[in-house]
Amino acid sequence: MAESNKVKIKEGSAEILSEGHVFYNPVQQFNRDLSICVLNAFSKQYQTELKTRKKSAAADVVVAIPNEDDQCQVGVKCETGLNILEALSATGLRSIRYAKEVPGIKTIMANDLSIEAVESIKENVKNNGVDHLVVPHMADAKVLMYTSMSDEKRFNVIDLDPYGSPSRFLDATVQSVSEGGLLLITATDMAVFSGSTPEACFVKYGSIPLKARCCHEMAIRILLHTIETTANRYGKYIKPLLSVSADFYIRVFLRVYSSPLMCKRSSSKQSWVYQCTGCDTLTLQSLGIIKPNPSQSNPNQVKFGIPTGPAVNSHCAHCNHRHHTGGPIWSAPIHDAEFLALLMSTIQTERLKALVTHPRVLGMLSVIQEELHDVPLYYDIGKLCSILKLEMMPVLTLRSALLHAKYRVSFSHACRQSLKTDAPMEVVWDILRCWEKLHPVKKDRFLNGTSLKAILEKEPSNEYNLVDIHPEANPESRKKSLARFPENPAAHWGPGTRSTLMVSDNKMLKSIRNQNKNKKPRNVGDDLQNLTIKRQKKDEPTTEVEGPSISMDDK
């Protein structure tokens, strides 16, 4: 195709040419920017771990430790650096940006199954001057990973960003990543996680989702559950570093290690979820339990067991409704606090501050740092008030009441009105009962069989401070007005369509242009004639039509 028919795309430090049949979506620039930030932090962590392993080797073995100033610079090939695979590369933009914006890289394989895509990658790699780092490759991603399972062929980093579900690639991915390697995995099929089609989610991910306001975090936990159980089959386990829900997708960053012993702990990291059909109260029950083994002399030795259950009664203790059962989901932390600290310091460098979406990266990571990492899932404050038909309770007032009661509380990065707390749900309902005393609900709303009647007819068991704002109620990310939950910057903000170049508004304009294209122009006379016939059939008064005017005869 002629050069004039190609579209020039500039993103970050990369500039590529692409044709309409090669997929590119500008919506995911935040995804790529965040991945670059994570890889910068991981590259630093990887080099530190590499040096530690070399220093701990036998003293008589002389090992040359690379000079970081010479080897681990951006755009310079590092012989001890990361071996990266972008399994589904399309235009090659992501690989090129990695090569030009991430230090400590040995090689990047930009793979795609499409001949047109690979030709585009080759041209773009050459034009950007990164052919010493990026290797274009054409193969089925699964076949490539299945043939890269030997130690010398495994990848330190695998970036898996498919159109839709990544589930079909996971088996090959966990086997072809190196020990302690990093996986960057995206899922864009959010409708499957929403709970509308639980059978489809079970087919793809082996888990049942629930229709809950916390569906975005549940989506992350379902994906992590699927990756963990896939890795367990090969004596491996995962360690999530960062998990985000953004726009129309979820993105997880995790490391994979080998340890049959740690695999035995996997059942204790997975849980069933019970959701009340009336008040939406969530209850988790672990699939396995770990307890100390008192008969052993080794205090670190543990005993694995099966929990008793179920964790809930047949009817909800708060509103007497029944429960839905979902899961299993990953119920262990979805972020690593140590890596988050490293990542936050990494994004403060001048090079990463130049990223277009840096304000959003900083805002989201700040909220994630403030999250309660040991509390799975969250509630929506607006939904809780809606169940009880209450006047909306201010976020800071509810957070303050919980903090005054000596409980922990935080937001979730996935929802603006989220409530993540270690307080029992009975305490939350109690606080809302106290709020109802100040803002009464109309008595005609107290209908038999409703959650509202069952919850609000009970008297609060304690008094809660709803007046004084706790000094920790307003988190630092909110005080600093960081870009925590930005609005969609454009219309039709979504994943687009497979193999479509989305760099202009042509698609939107075309849809508007073709709207009602096949409909015939409406004729007022025909419409009125049809109306007259219908009314005559019903013995209704008719309408007389004289030209364009309408008059009604009263008979």
C-alpha cells in the first residue's frame, strides 16, 4: 500500500506508520504508560536481585557484575537485562516504546500472527532505530510460548494484551515465563465479569461472578484465581504486584515462582463469596485453612485443613433474604506494598513525569497505596443508602464514623464512592441506622419483606460519632486533588473492534451518517391515514385530514 495511505501515530517517544487493518487503540495509552512505569521499576528490582544472587554465590567463583551506568541505560542493550515477549504485538508500538523508554533490556520479541502486522512491525522498528533491541516475529502466540519452555528460551517478561479474554493463552504463558518473571496481562471482556452471563464466565475463567457494585475488583480477583490455578498445575504460584481496573479493562502485573510447598497454600488464597439478595451484604469463605501443627518441633511447619461451613445461614442475618453464591475468587492481596513503594519512587523521575498520562498514573497509584490490601472487595455507599431509601450519606461522614469506632477504612481505586473496611457489616448498618435517626425515611416505605424494614426497625446497638470529621477520614490523594477517577476524555471510549485502526473519529461519524439510513422518509398523510384506520377498528373518533392540517370532529 502506498505511503500516503498510512496513518502516522506518535505516542511517547515512538512514532509509527500503520494501516487500517492493523489494530491500534489510542484509548489504551494509559495502559501502555502504566506498563512502562512498572517495567522501569521491575528492571531496577531485577538488576538488584541479580547482583544479590551473584554476590551470594561461592566466594571462589569470580562473577563480573555489570556496570549499571554502562549497561542499564534506556535504548542500550544490556547483556544481563530483561528478555521480553509481547505476544500479540499488532503495530509494534508497545515494543518500540519499551525499547526507547525502559532501561535494562536485552531483547524484545514483538510477535504477531498476521503477515501484515509483522511487516508493519519491521518497518516501524527500523524507522525508530530500535532494531538492535526489538525482534519482529511471526507465529501463533501459544505455539511460540509452548516452544519456549526450556530454561534458556524462557522470557523474563511476557506482555499479554489480547482482544477480549486472555484465558486461552494462560497455560502457555505460565510455562514459558522464567523463575520470578513478570506477567502483564489484560482482559477487556468486562461484560463477562459483570454477572449477567455467569455461565460464560465459568467457561472462560472457572468462576461464577456476582451482580455487585464491586464487580470491577471481583473481575480482578477472578482473573488472578484463574492464573493461580493454571500455574499450580505446574508447581508454580503467583505473587501479584499491582492490579488495576481502568476504563473498560483490567490489567494485572504479577510474578511467577516455582514451589510445590507454596502451591499447597493456594487453597487458602481462594474463597467463595456469598451475597445477600436483599441488602447486598458480602461474606467470604476460604476454600482451605492453614493452622500451626502443634505436634511438630518446627514452629514454621503448618497443617492444611478444610474449613467448616457454610459461612452464612440459609437467610441473611441482617434482612432475612437468601444468598447468591459466587466464586471462587482470589482473596489474598492484589497489590504488593513493597513494590508499590518502589513504583511510586520510580515514577517521580523526570523521564517518566513526561508521560502524557502521568497525572492519572500518580493519582491511581496513590489511591492503590491507600487501599486496605488485606480486605477483599468493597461496598458502594450510594448503593447502601439506596437499599434503605436514605438520604445520601456524605463519604467523609461514614468514613469518620468507622474511624472513630476504631475500624480501618479506605477507598478502592475501582470506584469513586467505594467503602473498603474491616468493620463487620453489622457496624455499617448500625451507622446507617443512626443516620436515619437524623434523616428519617418515610413510614410508607417500611413494607413487609423489604430489607429496609428488616434493617431500620432494629435499634442501633451503639452510638456513633456522625458530627466530628476524623483527621484521617480525608486521604492524602483526595486532599491533593490528584486525578483519582478521571472522566472519559472522548465519546465512544471503549475497546473498539478487532483489527481496526482507531486514530480518528471516522468510525463515529460513519455511524451517525448511517443512522436510519434504510428507513423511508415519513409521510404525515400516510401516518394519519394509518391512525384513522386503527381508530375506526376500535370505534374511536376519527381524524379528518385536509392537506397538512388536522381537525378533530367531536361526535
